[in-house]
Amino acid sequence: MNSIFQGDPVLLRPRAATHPSVHLVLLPLLPTAPQRAPIPSELWGRILRNTISSRSDTKSQDEQSALLKLVLVCKAFKDVVLPLLYTKPYIPSFDKFVQFCDKLIDSDRKWDNLRRIRYSTPGRWVESLDLSHLSHLTGGQHLKFDKLVAQLFPILPFLRRLTLDHTAPLSRGAMHTLADSDAALSLTILRGVHIPSTQRASYLQTESLVQLLRSCVNLEQLELRGEGLDGDGDMHDPDAIYAPANFDLPNLTLLSVVHVPFSPIIQALARAELASLCAMTITLYADYAKTSDASKLLDAHATKLTTLTFSPCEAWPSTTTHTPEDILDMCPRLRYLSLAIIPNSLSRPTVPSPLAILCIPRPTIEFLNRIVEPLMPSLREVRIREVRYLSKAMGMGAAKAGSSAIILEWRRRLSRRGVIVLDAVGRSGP
């Protein structure tokens, strides 16, 4: 009986008046299932993190909405989901950023010293902060933004990824605050750092930025963005001498310098060792092919690179973008190369290039004849950004005209060597 019933058995008395001694035992149709042990909150956290949260550094609006609904399910789910909600907060506007900061600052103000955990919640849950949506702020908004981030960085001790918008740069005071906080030690990815176009502002910013980079000893990815040669600032003075203090980023693997032809911080990066650097995105200008700080940065670290991307300059015509003719010789370990424009010529490297992936805007027969086939023996994949294969429904006449005919010719000739030619949507054929 005990194997069937979990509690006391239920007795039925069909004729209590005439047969008081008759008792019938009520049997269930199926045995009662034993009570299952509750799932630990740590396991629920891993389940929700793998099913809802994406692997990207930022959170989408759909993920944010799904997590907000789960918070309302029960108290146990609230305790599990809240850390996930603040790990990668979705901040689509300046008003949402103000609400986010007010919540974290108010919670930290109420945090007392009697707790066993040093850092307050939800500030210690934040690991990735994406502020790229806060673009083109007004003067008043920018002042408030600067004040809030200065209060925010000290209460984010485990911040690993910080993404800024180059139109809303950090002030020198905010950089000093971030450098002195615990977040600098945990920061591994820093994107969207604005480099001023004026020479004076660039010099004033350099000291604070150098102090910040010195504090970020575990930094792995760094992105610097400027305004190119079309900014409203003054032109670079080659006679001006300013040498910022030396620093080193031993864990830096990816460096992006976009639209920054001249800057003291670029000079400091060129002098730094950067032992782990293997990938670089850079913008070079034809007017300053050999004299710009960006060119000297590439010359200093070219031998370490396995991935190199030339970003197009923000100027018209686009031919002002420069590609060194000896790039294959400068980068003997290069495996991935993305070109902003098709260069007129490239010099033959002294040793065969190990380049395996080439990314170009548009294919030309001259580039195929003079550069791709004779200079890239290890090539395995070509990615074309601005041309697509025409479908067979368009007819053979359309497929054999214009850029479609050129990409088909590339595919026909390179397929003999086992090279895949992908179009703008990633297709390997029509």
C-alpha cells in the first residue's frame, strides 16, 4: 500500500448504516509520480543564457523583450533573469541611457558595508556596454552624458566590452575616471574612441588616452576613429614635435585605426611592441602615403599581421585611399587581405605569399592577370563585395555583360586552382 500511496489511503464506506464494518480502499488508476527535485538557479541561468542570449557583444531588442517577460514569471525566475538582463543592456536612446544610469547609481548609493559582496548590484552584473546608439547628441545632452559616465565607470567593476559612438566622445575627465576604476583592469574590448581632427585637441586628449590605455593591461581589441582629411580641423604640422609617453598592450590582438591619418597616440602605438597583434584595420591616404602616422604604424607592425583590412577613406573620389605596392612583402605572414580599392599594381614578394583569402570591391580582368594569378599562389577564396552573380532566369545575354561577365571569368579561371569566388551575398555561383 505504501508503494502506491504517498500519504494515508482513502477509505470508502458504501453502506455505513447497514454494514459499518465494510471499508473499500480507493485505488488510483496510475501510481502517483514522486516529487522531482527543483532545478538549481545556476542551471536555470545557463539554460536561459544559451537559449535566449546571443553570442554577440550587444543585445538586440527582441532579447531584451524576452528577458523582461521572463522576469514577471515568478520570483525564482526574477532572481535568475535579472543578472542576464544587465549583463548586456540594450540602450537604444539617450533617455534610456539616463534611466539606466539613474538605476545603477541609486542602487550603489543604497549599498551598505554590511553585505559580504563589495560591489553593488546591478552594477557588478554589467559586462558589455554598447553606447553606439547615442550619436549626435546636443550640447546639453553631451554635458549630461559626460557627467553620467564619470559616475558610472566606478560601479562597473567587471566591464569587459565598451562600445562608444565617435560623435559622442569621452572627455578627458571621463577617461581619467575609467583609468582609475576597476573596470580598466577587466576591459578587453574598447571600440569607438574618437580622435579629434584639430592638432591642439589631439595633443590635449593624448595624455588622458595614454593613461587609459596604460591602465587597460588586458585590452585585446582597440578601435580608434577620426574624421579623416575632410574634418574642420587644421592640417597636420610636420614641424610640431610632441612625443607622448611610451606604453605597451601585450594582449592586444586587433587594432583598428579608421580615418586617423595623424595623431600622437598613433605615434605611440607605432613605438609600442604589441607582441600579440595579428589583425589590423587601417585607412591610408594617397596624399600622405609615406608621411602619415598611420603609414608608419603599418610599417612598424606589418611583419606580425595575419589579417589586414584597408578601410576606405571618407572622401571623394575614393581613389585617395592608398594601398602600398609592396604590401605582400611587408606582411610575409598575411592570410587575409581586404582592399578598399583595386590597386594599379603590386610588387612581387621575395618569398611566396601565404595569402589565402582576398576581399575586393569589384573584379577586373587586369587585376586578375597582373596580380591575382601570378602573385597569390596559396589563394583559396575570393570575396567580392559589390557584385552579385545574376540568376539563370535573367538569360545568358545578361550574364555575359558587364560586371557579371567579369565575375564569371574570375570563377572559371580560378576554379582550376580550387579557388572559390563568392559574390556580395556569399554565393559561389549563379
